[in-house]
Amino acid sequence: MTCLPAWAHEGHGMPGFAHWHASDVLGFVAIVGVVAAVIWFKGGK
């Protein structure tokens, strides 16, 4: 998954510089995990 500009934010004294944090990846991983679990449990039969 890529870092989407819409999810990036400005701040930390850097106006005009949108960025994301490495810890934000945990959120992306959690979303992918939830989607995978839903597909796994609903798609089998």
C-alpha cells in the first residue's frame, strides 16, 4: 500500500510540506488485516 496524499498531513512547523509517519503504516496494516479477515470468513462457502 502506498502513502496516500489525502491521508498525509502538514504540521511540525513545516507549512506546505505534507508528510506521514512510519507509525502510520500500522494503521494501513490493520485495515488490510481486517479486510483479509472479512474475506476469509465470509468468502469460504
